[in-house]
Amino acid sequence: MEYSLMFVIIVIVLLLTIALGRYHEKKQWMYLEKKCKEQYGRETDKKYKYENWNHIDAYFIRHRTDSAIDDITWNDLDMDKVLQKMDYTKSGIGEQALYHMLRSPLMNKEELMKREQRIAMMTDEKLRLSLQLQFIRIGHSGKYSIWDYLELLEGLGKPSNALSITADLWIMLAIVLTVFYPMAGITALIGGVLFNFVRYFKKKGDIEPYLISFSYLMRILTSAKNVERILKEQSVLIDDAEELYENRQVFQRFLNHSYWIMSPGRMQGSSDPLELLADYLRMIFHLDLMKFNHMLGIVCSKEKQLGRIMEIMGELDASVSVACYREFLTQNGDVWSYPEFGAKKQIILEEGYHPLIDKPVVNSIETEQNILLTGSNASGKSTFLKMVAINVLFAQTIHMTLARRYLACFFRVYSSMALRDDIVSGESYYLTEIKALKRILDQIDTHTVPVLCLVDEVLRGTNTVERIAASTEILTHLSGKNMLCFAATHDIELTRLLNQDYTNHHFREEIEQNEIVFSYKLYKGEAKSRNAIRLLEMIGFAPEIIQKAQSNAEQFLRTGRWDYVKE
């Protein structure tokens, strides 16, 4: 009777423990779902860990397209910051997919509309929340990208269980032999077990680093099955569901009996009797080592299918992120629109703005010609160039623009803007700059798709005479039939030298109550205001410096030459 009562109590305790665990798990997922729901329409509060940010480009590096944005342009446009502004992804593969998306402009409407269908579906709250919870389950892969892990796994070579199977057969035969020849059987059994023990602890250390990748792949595959079920309820996304199913089927054997290698208590000295027994079985029979080799063989032979599963899952996570960003803009009162595309080489941008500026000043541009911008420092030239380029990228990557209207052809985008001396290589600013410009010139006849190039202060790293002479020729070549160039300069001479190939626009400033005020508005024509000397006066330079500087400037404007005389 006492044993029966004790058994009943144990069963009740176990059932209560299981029920309590399920309750806390359900409560946690309800909290996460609530948090995702509340965050929709708000600014992202995502914080990047260094280890995640450090390999955010892992997918892009391995799947770079011909139209990909190069490193110089990406850095010129501060696209890392733009990415962080709009990143609502919940998984590592989602982060990397969003990064790849923004760096890989599409060149046809069909692909863009297929992407738009995905993004538009994510406005459905039930669908969006269901997917976000699955992406949260996937999480991140840790110190390295899953793509890095896959490369490491490939380097292990073709796995074999032949020695483990042979050793196991030896142990089984030794057990049988013990029945008939006890001494020989026990000797053989001890020898076989000792051999397996020694070999186990040697091999166990070899596979441990790779178990993180297997754990992550299992989360992806498990979530992919759930996502497949969710997508089947959406007719627009049925193709994704079917492709997930088709590629996932080959990994069923990967998941079978994975407990032997992925058990949380594996070789951890658990007090659980079942885990302890499982550990001895692993050491004696190498069950986890053989399962590892089996799983490794599947991953290496089915890498294409695995890659496609991760691509679809990552793109879905990135699509949710774009939908969340759009809703944030809407709730924040910021205008955004769908792009229009035409065959003519032109840009029509109405009331466009930069995504990183709070309360930005909007600007419009409508041109089929190249644009030359003039104006003083901090007047808005560089920000305008970046704003145009980012809107072109947004239009061709996430099918939206930060403008009231956008109409353009498809472009390949290159820039030469935020360059600096390369201390590591020893290259001067000028050498770095001319290399950046040369790479753009090399693109003129390489594709049929026009190039949009953005140049800020061309050749600022050299003397005035050679700068103006060389800048004129370079900008003339950048105005070719397969290019549309937006360039900013302080050299007023270029507005006259290039007036046949470029349309002049400028930014201006006003001096109000001894303070400089920028409107950040774009105006047609070349800049007329010259306030540099006036600014010297405003901050307290000596009157004789101001007067002499003003006199020399006026003389140059009259005669076209400098005749400096020291008084």
C-alpha cells in the first residue's frame, strides 16, 4: 500500500512539473506575442550584439549579385545606420536577408512585385505575429554565422561510421562470447569498452564546436515546418509553403533520433537517471558520434536544399521587418510611397527626405540631365545626394520610397563621397579618391542598365588649377549616355565649364542677426551667395583680415587672377 501511494505521489509530482513547465512556456510565448503586437507601428528598439553585427554580411558575401552595391557606396550612404533604423527582424537569418536585400537592387518589375506581395501580406496581424514567433524560436547562431558554420562542416570531409560500427559489433560479440567462454568474453568486452571510452573522449571534443550549428539548423527546420503550415492558409504565399515542404522533406532523417546528440543534458553530469544511462550508452556505443556523422553527411549532401530553406525563411523575416518599418513611418506621420518605373533615363522625386534625419526638410528634383550642386559647407549638398541615392535603393530593393512620388528607370548606383586617407595601405586621400572615381568610369559600358553616380567634392585632395581641369574632364565623362551624374562642388568655375552637360542647382544660407541660417532647400541655378569671409567676421577675426580678404576676393572676381600684395 505504501509503495502504491508513493508511486501515485511521484506520478502526480511529475504531471504537475510537466503542467507547470507548459504553463510557464505558454505564458512566455504569450508575453512575446504581446510585445510583438505592441511594437508594430513603433520605432525599432532592437540592439545589436557585436557577434551578430560582425557577420551580418555573411549571406550577402556568398550570394553577391552583379548589381550589388559595393563597399564604397554602402559606406558613403551610411547604409549600416539606415539598416539599423528599419530592422525589426527576429532571427539571425532574417538580419542577414535584410542586409542582402538592401545591398542587392533588383533590375526588373516582376521580381519587385513578387517581393511586394510578401511584404504586403505581413500587414495581416495574425500572419505577422505567427511568423514572428517562429523567427524568435530560431534566434541567432552565436559567435559565427550559420553560413560560416556550413563552410566549416564542409571542411570536415566525408564522415564514416565504419570504425564505430566495427567496435560496437566487437562489444556485442564479446557479450555473446561471455555466455560460452566467460573469461575470453569478459576480456574481449573490457577491451572493446575501454577502446570505445578512449576514442569517445577524443572524438567528443572534435565534434563539440559543431553542435551549435546543428542546434541552429534544427531550430530552422522545426520552425520551417510550422511556417509551412502557416503559409498554406495564405493563397499568395502558397508557393513559399510548397517550396519549404519540398526542400524540408530531405531533412527528416536529420531530425530523427537527434536526441542522442542534441539532448540538453548530454554529458553534463545530470542527476537524471535516464540522462545518466544515456551518457553511458553514448560512451560505450558512440551513439552520438555516429548520429553526428549521419547528420553531417545529410547537411553536406543536401546543402542546396538547406540553403533554399534558410533563404525563404530569411526573406520572410525581412519582409515582416519592411512591413513594420512602413507602419512606423505611417504612425509617425512620415510620407512614403510605392515607386514607379519607366524606360526613360530620368529621376522624378517629389518631397523626398533622408531616413536618418528627424523632422527632415523635403526636397524635389525632376531631371533627365546631370545635376551639379553648389553651396557652402553644411548647406545640405551631401545630404541631398545621399537622399536621392537611398530612395533609388529603397525603390529597387524594398519597393518603397521616402517621397510623395518617385518615377525613374532602373539604375546601378555608385558613389564617391565620404572618402579618407587609407593609413593601412599608405594611400593619400587623392589616390583613394581617383581610384574610387576610376571604378565608376569603368562601369560606363559594362551593362545596359544606366549608372546613377554621386560625387561629392570631386578631387578635393589636390591643388585648385589641376582639380578644376581634371574635374571638368572626369565629370564630362560621367555625363555619358549610360550615366546620370549628381555632383556637388565648391568650385564655382565648374558651373560654367560644365553648363552644356550639367544643370545647375544650389543650396543657400542667410545671415540673420549675426547667425548663419540654412534652409536646406534646393534651388535652381548656381550659388550666388559667398559668406565665407562674412563668417570670419561673425566669429571675431580682426577687421584688417576681413577687409584684406574681401578686397582680394573682389579683385579676383574682376580680373580672374590673384595679385596678392602684403601691406
